[in-house]
Amino acid sequence: MFQKSTAYAFLFLATLLSILLIIFRPIPQFNYDFETFFPQNDQDLDFYQSFKSQFENDNDYLLIALSNPSGGLLKQDFLAKSHSIQSEIQKLDKIDTVISILNLNQPIIGLFGLTNRKVVDWSTETSLARTSVNLDQYRSQLISKDGNSLLLWIKNEQNISKADGDALYNSIKDIFTQYGSNPTAIAGKIQMQGDFIKLMQDEFGLFFGCSILLMLFLLVLIFRSWWGVLIPLFVLIVGVAWAFGLLIYLGKPLDVMSVMQPTIFMIVGLSALIHFFTHLIKKIKTGATKEEAIRAVFAELLVPVWLTVLTTSLGFISLYFTTIPALQDFGWTTGLGVLVIFCSVIVIAPGLLFLIPIKIHPPLQKIDKPSMLLWVFSWQLKHRKWIYFSFLGITILCITLGSKVIINGYLLDNLPVDHPIQKDFEYFDEQFGGSNPLELYLSVGNGANSLLDLEVLKEINKVNTKIHELFGEGQTISPLTLVKSINQAQNQGDPKAFILPSKGQYQRMNLWLDKVLESDGPKVLSDDRKSGRISARAPDLGSLKMTELREELNEFVNSEVNADLLNVRWTGTAYLIDKGHKSVTLQMAKGLGVAFLLVGVIVGFLFRSWRISFLLLIPNLIPLIWMLGLMYVLGIEFKLTTAILFTVAFGIAVDDSIHFMSRLKHELNLGKNLIYALKRTYLEAGKAMVLTTVVLTAGFGLLIFSQFGVTHFTGLLISASMIFALLADMLLLPLLLIPLKKMWEKKFNNS
């Protein structure tokens, strides 16, 4: 396979493929949809899909806070200008409704029927002063708590596409530019998706470029020759282009998880190249011709390097067996990309090595002195107990600390705390009761006919009061809101009458219910009046706190609400995302379970021994446990985007173990005893293991500088786990193998 003619043929095919990729260049699409973090095959997700079809999405809205730069909210010129902006927004395509105090009318029921009056009338100073008293009712809802800003609640078209959402958001920004106005804060799906994707595009290009520079630096540092730099760099760049070209042709858009993929592909490919090139240099130094060395090295290392790449790929692919689409997509696309990188190494590197003249300079010989590795190997044989107890003690400590790591995630986890989007969401949390949607599904019990029955409304009122107690005084909309509005209308618009009516007042309002239900606004009641919703907003308190509050509300409903009259169930996007974070332990267990099984099968096939498969799990579980302890020390919480790193780390960390064991098997097959074979393995494979760890640590360490939380924590924790894995493989694994001396020698002497 690695004859010169075959290598040239592969190189020709690679060149042809690359030319075709340039001619038919795929166009990448960027996308961010937080609904891909919903757990699939879940009853609550199925229920939410049904809920959406009956009512509407709970996140197809945009919140805009407007403040008067001249000071004072109730100024005629500011209110007039804000109303003009609102009117222009309402005219835009894909806009359903815009609600604010500027277009809000208060119904009044009098002797001559139903009339409407403006909540705030700024036509004259007198009318403005007269109507301003109405605004206290809308504090923390359409007016900020401090009274300095008003809210535009913009409901856009349901299930709006990414392209249409971007166009709509840009049109809204153009209107503000036209009027020379700057919103105080903006929060919503179409804004967040657009800003996220812009940040993703910037980071994708930045990290791709930085990855190339890092690889260039490492190659110069490791090989110190022009061919040892240019050939691997060319192979890596072509391999990454192939990988992304294939993924884009398969219709996979680039998302927030894709930011780290160029770095991952490059460092995995470079790790494979380091193993090939270090052995190639050594063989040439020992007197082999270039052609002989190339054939021997690629033939000898093909299987072990392939197995290490395969385990890395399977580590990512095992994420496909979780129930979160975002993790599934990241898993299979990264796993496939890793395999493509390996193909580029095998297809391109041998041909280039045959084609390009290679010279080994004498100074490179100094690098191969094994004195340090030999000293470490001798030292650890003399201090076996100390090493055993050190690893055991640190592992027990990390298990203890790791058990205290909490599960908690936020809607904007991936953004830095000082990002403008974070600041805007915090403003709405502080001044308008929150920006995080809360949804509860309501249905009548067996003892009621309609959610508008007075006794049922009393039960809804209990739930509504408890929601305000738990989640703050943000706006809530429900069937009860309609009834309270009619009661207020029957009392000449008195804000104090916005309450649950008495029995007599309730009987008087039956004539007006149908008219109110026909009016525009969020749908809160089904046509048969047997089901409805409570829709609210709350601060993003984190999945841990939100789960506690939801459970507290559930307990209240179970104990205080009459189930014969009213049934209540949580639903909505925020609830599903929090549930995804809550299932993090199960997701991690699924990924690790599949990874353990796949690696066990591979190692068992390679060494034909279940004991060796079990033994290899020990030094590869230790980095995961130590990483868990590190999370506690650094205050990193469990969430979907950090839990998956354990599966990824295991898939990468096991590579060094496989290299070590493959080399050991080779030495034992030559008839050497176990101790001497371990020594030769330590010296032969040790250098490549150290170098690949340096590459992996530096490559993943680059991701620490990302503004995305998932990318930042990936860089930090995976880099640490690579160092932990090297320590376990170099210090602990050889000592674990020594007690099996008789078994090893018997096995290989008989083979």
C-alpha cells in the first residue's frame, strides 16, 4: 500500500479531489437554534409540540426597552417619537403584534356600552398629567421598575426562519437609526440568533487562523526542518478543508459547537503525523534509506495510529447516543471529520515524503537521547508504593470534591458575562421581571366545564399569586387576565379593580367575555374554553434554582389547588432546556458507557484479553475523575456542554494507552521479558506520547481564549485531562502491568 507508485497514485487522487473542492466550493451556513438542546424522545417535548400547535411558541418575541436620553419618561416629544417608531415596526412584514403603553387602550363599560380610552394620552400636557396615574398598574410589565423606560413587546411571525429573522431584526434596527434613537436594551430570539451567529463567524475564522499558526509553531519546535513543517501543515490544511467540505455537502450548518472543530481536527491530525514522523526520522538516522523508512514506518504504525484515531472518533460519535440533538450533531460531525483527517494523512503524507528530498541534520540526533525518560522509568520502579498511594489519594480526593459539583445551566451560558447580550438580558431581569419565558398549561378538571367558571378562576388566581411570589412581579397573561380586565372595565377603569371579581360582578360580565376573547393579543384560551395557558416572564435564575422553584410550585398545586377544578402542567422552551441540563448525568453516562464499550472491544480485539481491556480502563478513568475534581476547584458547574467533555476526553486520552500497549506487544513478540519490554516501550513510545500531549494540550488550550462558554471550558478541561492522562499512562500504567508478568510472558512465548 505504501510503495512509491501507490503513494503517488493516492497523491494524484488527493490533488484531483482538492481541485474539485475548489471548483465546486461549498457555501457554509451558520445557524444557532437553542431548541436543539431540547431532550428528544421525551414526553414533555411531545407535549410542548402539541401545546404550540394549540396556542403558539413562547419565544417568538422581541423585547425593546426605550428611555428618554433627555431624562423623564413622560415627555410629549419622547412619547410621540416612540409611538412613531412603534407604528413603523408594526408595518413590517413578519410582525404580528406590537404592544406597549403607547397603543394600549383601557376598556370602559358604561351605560352606553363598551368604550376604549388610552392608557396614556400625550396629546396635551393636561391629558398626559391626567392619564399618567394609570401607569403604576403596568410597573415591571410595560414600564420599568425605576420608571425610566417603556417596553415594546414585539411578537413576530411564528417559527420564523433564520434568514427572515435576520432580515426582520435588521429592518427594526434601521427604523431606530432612521429616527436617531438607541434602545436601552434588546432581548429576543431573532436578536440573539443573529448576534450569536456573528460571534460564531468571527470566532470560527479566528480560531482556524490561530490553529494554523499554533501548528506551525509546534512543527518548527518539534521537527526543526522545512520539510517537517511544510508537509504536515499542508496535510492538515487540506484535511480540514476536506472535512468541512464533506460536512457542508451533507447539509450540516455550522453552529456554536463548530467553533472548536478546526482546532480539534488539526491537533488530532498532527498527533498522528508526529507518531509517523518521529519514527521515520529515527529509522533514517539508523541507516535506512528514505524509501525503506517510509514503507516501514507507515506499514508498522498504520494499525496502532488508526486505532487511536478510531477511538478518538468513536469518543465523539458516542455522543450520538445521547438525546440532545446539538450534542448528537456535534458528536457525529466531529467523529466523521477526525476520520477524514486521518484519511488525508494516509493519502497525502507518504506521496509528499517520497516526492520531496529529505535530509536529517546532525543536530536532530541530540533530541533522541533517552536519558530523562530512562531516569523517570528507573525512578518509578523504585517508588512503586509511593506512586500507587499518590494516585489513589488524589483520586479519592477528586471523587469527594467531584460529588459536590452542582448541575446548573443558564440560557446564555455560552456568552461571556460582559457581552452586550448578557447586559441587555440582565436589564430586563432587573427592570421588567425577566426575559426568560415561563409557560404553564391549564386544563379543567372533571368537576368543571370551562376555565372561565368562577370557581376555576379562583384556583387559577391561587396559581398566579404563587407564581408572582416565586418568580417575581413580572407580567403574567392567562384566562384570569381577561376576566380581571373586564372587572376593571366595569369599574370605570379603576386600577384597583384589576382583581378577581365577586360573584355578582362576575355574573354581570358574561355579556362581554365573547367580545374580549375576539380581540387581538396572545392566545390564552382554547376555543372550547377547556384548556389554556399562563404565560409569564422570569429572570434567568439557572436550571438549578428554576427546578427548585418549579418543584415548589408543583407542591403548592398538589396541596392547595383543587384537581377536580383545575390541572396545571409545566411546559415551554425554558422548561425543556432546564430539563436537558437536569438530565446531564444520564447524558454523560450514556456517552461514557458507549465509549467504554467501543474502546473495550477495540483493545480486546488488539490484545485478545479481557483482563487487558479492564486494566486499560484504570489509567483512562483517572483523568476523568481528576477532571471532575478540577471542576469543583475552579467552580465549574455541570451542564450539557461540560458533561460531554468526559466522553470526549476519554476518547482522546485512551490514544496514548493504545500506543503504549501496541509498542509493548511489539517488544514482547520479539521475545523480550516484560521488564525489558516495558523499558524499551517507555523509551520508544514515550517521546511520541509526550510530544502528542504537548500538541493536544496546546491545541485545546487555544480554545480557552474563546468567548463562548462551551468552547472555553472545552479548552480548559480537555487540556487538563490530557496532562492527567499522560501522567497516568507514563507513571501508573507500567506499574499496573508488572504484576501480570507471568501471564504476559506465557502469552507471548506461546504465540
